[in-house]
Amino acid sequence: MTKGRTGGSSSFSGGALRRQMEQLWREVIKFGAVGGAGLLVNLVVFNLVRETTELPVVRASVIATIVAIVFNYIGFRYFTYRDRDKSGQTREMGLFLLFSAVGLVIENGILYAATYGFGWDSPLQSNFFKFFGIGVATLFRFWSYRTWVFRTVPAEATVAAAERFLEERGPRDAGATGTGSGTGASGRGTR
């Protein structure tokens, strides 16, 4: 009997691990889809602002990054992480803005260093370092958003909700179907 339980639990662990990896992979793909669209928004706005205004390159980049942050929040909340806990959206928005601001500093700090530190400020060089900065900042954002901002509903809360549901439905359903478990429960209650 113990041997069977051990075998069953190890296959369950393998199945649970596989589900977690599949879920992580789906999350990475969705994050990448929103992030890719946000990247396009960021680069298009950056080049538009750079070509149509006299703003310095880093200021144009900051404006583009802010537009992309708004775009990305909508995509992450309603596409990538739509199944995550929505109970504390004020807290979520605050953390999203905080981590996005850190990402903004990383992204534009790299562009600033390239432009003003090394003098690499041609349109091609600016776009390259803008893109590189976005890549580095994206690694930070993925980690921080999934860890702190769009948190999963704790398993204990999910189990407790399921147990409450079953407790509320259990006696009615058992009595309605006339199963033996309903009779046994009522038999114990009359003693």
C-alpha cells in the first residue's frame, strides 16, 4: 500500500511539475506577445517624437517609454495575467508603476550612457541602444511583474473556497439524489 502511494505521488509530482512548466511557458509567450507589441509602440513613438520635435534623444525615449508602460499595463492586466488576483488593484497599479519606473531608468540609463558617455547618437546607434535598454529592462520587468505585481491567488485560498462551496452544496445534493451518504449523515444526526 505504501509502495503504491509513493509511486502515485511521484507521478503526481511529475504531472504537477509539467503543468507548472506549461503554465510558465504560456505566461512567457503571453508576456512576450504584449511586450513585443509594447516594444513596437515604444520604438515608433520614440522615432516619431525624435523626428518631429527638437527634444533631446533621452527625453524622447522617456516619453516613448511612458506611452509603452500604459499600453503594456492594459495588455498585461487583461491578457497575460487576466486570471491573477484582482482584489488589490490599487496596490497592483502602484507596484506596476514603481517597477515600470525602475525599468524606465534601466532602459533610458543605457541610452543615456551611450549617447552622452560615448557620443553614440546617430539614429541607428540611438535605436540600437534604445532596443538594448528595453531588452535589459524587460528581464527585470518580467521578474518583478510576475513576482510582485500580478500575483497568483494563493492555493490555500482556492482550496478553502472550494471546500466552502462543497460544504454548502454537499448536503442538499446528497439529499436530492438519495445517495447512501445522505442517509448515513442523517442517521448519525438522529442518534
